[in-house]
Amino acid sequence: MTQADVLVQAPEAPPDWLTAFEPHPWLRNGHLQTIVGNFFPRPAFRLPAVAETVEVDPDDGSRVLCHCHWQPEAVRARRLTTVLVHGLNGSSSSRYILGIASLAWDAGMNVIRMNMRNCGGSDALTPTLYHSGRSGDVGAVVRHFTERFGLERVALVGYSMGGNLVLKLAGEWGIRAPLVAVATVCPAIDLAAGANALHEPGNRVYEWHFLHALMQRFHRKAEMFPDVYRNNGVGPVRSIREFDQKIIAPYCGFQDADDYYYRAAGARVIDRVAVPSLVLLAQDDPFIRLFPETRARILANPHIDFVEPRYGGHCAFLSRGSADGMHWAEVTVVRYLQAVTEDTVLSAA
């Protein structure tokens, strides 16, 4: 493993949980990794799940939908519980969420696949929109299940937008039981930089894809809650920044897009993260960007392990294949959580 292959915050030899990422020989390109990773087939997902809604805002009754996989009751409370948070326009059924859920379950962990507001077919559960600042929703899910089952240890795992949410919550919470670790894959913690990157000519196809789904959801919400949303008063929306300026800001309590990007960014509180945390980001990610000051704050935080392979695209990291399979990031996250929480598979009672 060379410095060009993987950059790790710690200057010593790579820890046991980290192996070098060797991309599939046909996928040494960030765009190819991103696109193929979004459609690459996986084994059928067969874990038994319990669906439950969790109230995240008592003022308006907003709830989020979670799919939970619980280890046997006799050991449930002391097993590590992972809360998995998807990215923009994703859901608890996104391929990467199902993939890491299976790995975490096989490692003996409880797994909660959390949907952000409106995601996973849950539009009717809230009159509000989801956005990158709703870290409190993740906190509400943690509190709910901790109180219900007496959970002793919880780890947060987030992809892209979900990565911003979990790092933002970790910064806001600092040291607070039962949170013991955080792991993120391509976290969008500098929102303004990401919005600008999506509008670059080479990334417009991603921006159009995101915008199409976001506008569909907005029109659906306007039909469901006509007293809240002005479906015909928005005008044309041609970029993510315009969506945030015309829709997120006025309907979610921000002055404008810049105010939203500042207040919702996990980068703003990254130096307050106080539990072991992994930031995994590919150098060739097409649209996740870190401002220099954010990178410096990450590297200055001794609680954060920053891993930056040369290849991997956005939330893909499809490797050349080994005994661990092709999905390197998912294996790395689970190994990291096991290492930093000293988690072991206990025998079920």
C-alpha cells in the first residue's frame, strides 16, 4: 500500500482493519465506478426485518420508516447496533444499504435501516421535506430504540448525504451514550462544494438524475399537502443549487441556499466529533468535494480516520475481487466498526 493508493490520517503502518483498495481492472475511472456500482447485481437480500415508524418531530407528527434486524433478545442490548443511513434519493432498500446490512448482521450486529423523511415510500408520514440538516432525525431513531431495548452501543453508518447527517450528529453530540462509533462513505459534508461540483459540465448527468427525482417528490408532496406547498409557484429549477434556493430554503426555514449549506454542513462541526469515526472518500469521486479548511479540520481531529483511495468513484469501490467480494467499502466499514468497538460475535443464548 503506497501513499498514492491510500491516504490515512495516522502516519504509522495501516491498521489491521484496512486493506489496500485495488479497483476492478475495467473500472479505473470515477464515473465508471459510480455508474456500474449503482447497478452491479448483488445476491438476494433475505434477512428477516421488522418495519417500524419512529416519531422524529412531535410538533408536526413527522415520522420516519425504519427496517430493523434484531439479534436474539438475550444478547440484543449488548450487541453493537448499526444505524444505516442512505444517500440522496436513496432508501433503506438501496443496494449499498442492503449489502452492508448483510455484512453487519453476519458480524453479529443489530441493524437498523433508516429511511430519511419521505424516502422508501413514506411520503405520507410527514408534511415536511427531507434535507441534509436533519441530523436530529437520526438522533431520534437512536433514542427511540435505545429506550425500547436498552441498547448499550450504537454506531452510525452513512453514505453520501447520509454521511453528512451522521457526522453532523456526532459533532453535535460529542461524547454521548450509547454512541460509540461512526463510519461514512463519500460523505457530502461540504454542501456548497458538492452543489457546485454537480453543476460542472462533466457531472450534469448526475445533477439531472437527482433533480428529476427531487422534483417528482416535491410535486407529490404538493399534491398531498396543498396547504403547505405552492406547486405552481416555483418556476423552472435547473440545478441543485436552484432547488435548494427555491424549495429547500423557503420550506425548511433557511434564508437562502447559502444559509442552508452553512447550517446543514457536517463540516461545520467536524472538529467536535469525539468518537472513533471513519471518513472514506475516493480521490476520483465525481462530485464530492472538500474545502481545504475542512480537510485540515478532519486531519487535525485525532478521533477521525481519513482514508482516501485513488479510485472508487461515488460510494462504489468495486474491487478486482477477493475472498471478501467486490464491495471493498462495505467490508472496510464493518471491519472498522469491529476494531474500534472491540466487537465480537457472541454466542446466542
